[in-house]
Amino acid sequence: MKKAIFISVLLIAILLPANLHARRFARWYTNMGEFTAEIRNEIMPITGDNFLELALTNFYDNLIFHRVVAGFVIQDGCPNGTGTGGPGYTIEDESSPLILHDRAGILSMAKSSQPNSAGSQYFITLGSFPHLDGTYAAFGKVIEGLDIVYEIGRVPVNASDKPIVPVVIDSIRVLGLEVQDIMPADTLLTAEAGNSIDFSIDAYDVNEFVEASYQWLVNDDLLLLDNAAFNYTFEDAGEYIVTCIVSDSHVDFTHKWYISVEPNSISDLFTQVKPLQIIASYPNPFNDEINLIYQTKSSNTVDISIYDIKGRLVNKYPNINALNGENNWQWNGKNSLNNKVANGIYLYKIDAGNTSAVGKMIRISD
């Protein structure tokens, strides 16, 4: 692969791939364990490239998480170990609606109250904190080892939020996997029954100079291996999830598309006979509760699982009695901890024996 010379603000010349703003991956090696994050420098180029550059020049080696606020953030990147130091320069602020402080494991730049004051210090969230959006530059998220991040977030600290026993970062290493073009770019798609969609991910291991490997799944069924492109025809109306798992020898990257397939004619609404079919969900968007209407061909039990838009399980309800014909099940909008879920898009999956159906819903609270 072609390479270009990237002149750093540290005035150190280092080799990086020609596509400087592709998605990259970095791994933290700490005295409490390892975790891995994707760096979204394809949408946050100033922030992402700055972090990658510092990691590639070993800036973060042997630093500590100097600030830990339980349930909020863990923070690193100060060479003094006090929160007062930096790399000797600052970078411009960035923001993007494509990456928000909407979950635990979000990487974001720490800074003072002044604009354009970030340098090397960053924090990792321990929950969802939308009030940080637009002020702090989120530039990545943890994709492996989030349990280690949570453990670090629970260590005892002193009155200055500094861990009593240091949490040491032995090193942060930039991995070889580089994800470039993802097509379609949108993750929420629509199609008509009988139509097909082309999917592709361009990925490469820039350290070992080999193409990445691929697995393609539709609704959890493995359909294709080791091909960067995938075409699928959606024969029937319904909700589908197309998943691509991109791997090299060090990391797995998972990308999902959510496809709503509509009947291609009014008559299809009446001619399709399925053992399980979603009829409607209302009110949608919903506030506190939503009714999920589905139809089965026989009396049985079904399992209903709720997922967030990133495919993470929110709650599961097994062995729900279902009658032959139309059934109405009501979800109270709560997760497995019995807490109301945040506003956003959610998916529900109904499983009846070997058949499943997926629907989409949106929660908007008052």
C-alpha cells in the first residue's frame, strides 16, 4: 500500500497509510488488563490523527489514569500525572453528530474551559452523558474490554480523584487494521421485497500488508466468508440486520446495517403467509409504553428480546404465551436493571421456534 509522509505538530516525521483519515484501532495495555478502541479519525481527522500520532510516538507509555470519577469518566494523557501537563501544543476543537457521548466507552478529548485547548489528555466515559456533546471532541469508542474500563472506574481514589494505587498504562499501540470505505454509508436502509442491496467494506492490515478477512451474516445466519463485497436479495417483507465482521490477526470490527423491507405491492400484504409476522407497533415513537402487535400461525410461546441500535441486548422476555392469530405484547421501556431506557432507536426481535422477526421502535420521553 502506498504511504505518505505525515509531518507532525511535534515536528517528527512518521510513516502513515496514504488514507490518513480511515478508521483505525488502538489497544491499551495497563496493569489492570487490556482494552481496544476504534479511532474515528475518518470523521474527526484533527483529533483522531493527533491521538494516533501521539500513540505511535509512544507518548502515552508509562503514563497513569490520573483522574477517575466513579460512574463518569477515567482520564489519562498527562505526562505529569496531575492533569496539568500536555504535549506542548494544542489542537482545534472538533465535533460531529456521528459520534456522541451516548454510551460507556466513548473516547473524548479533555481540555480547559477555553476553546481549542485540548492536547494529549483524553477521557473515557463510564455511561451516557449527552451534555458533553458539542463541548468535548469525541473521537472513538471501546469495542473490546469494556469490563476493564469499568474496573478502572471503580478503583479507590483520593480527594483529588487520583487513584490511590496507580493505574499504569504500559503502552497504547496502534493496530494494523484500517477500515476505509463502508457502503452503504447509512446504517438504516429501506427496500422493497424482491430487491437486492450491495454491501461492502474496504479494509486492510497496514502492518502485515494483507487484506482483512470477512464474515457476512443476515439476521445472525452466516452466509458468506472472506469477501469484501456482499449482495443480498430481500425476498420477503420484514426487518433485517446485515452484519459484517472484519478481522485481522489482532482485532475484530463489527458493522451492522438495519434494513426495513416493505411489500412490493398491496396484494403482498394479504398473500404472504408466515408462521410469525410483525403487524404493527404503536404508539411509535413512544414515551413510557409501546404495544407490539404480531401474528403467529399456532398457539405457542415466543421470546422477545430488546436491542439498542448498536445491537447490544437491553432486555429479554422468554416464554411469552402466544395464541394462534394476532397477539399484543406491551413493553414498559425498561432495561434488565428495571431502569427506563434512554431516548433513541431500539430493535425488538420475536423468536418463535426456528422463526424470528425484527421490528424497530423509537423512544422519545417528555
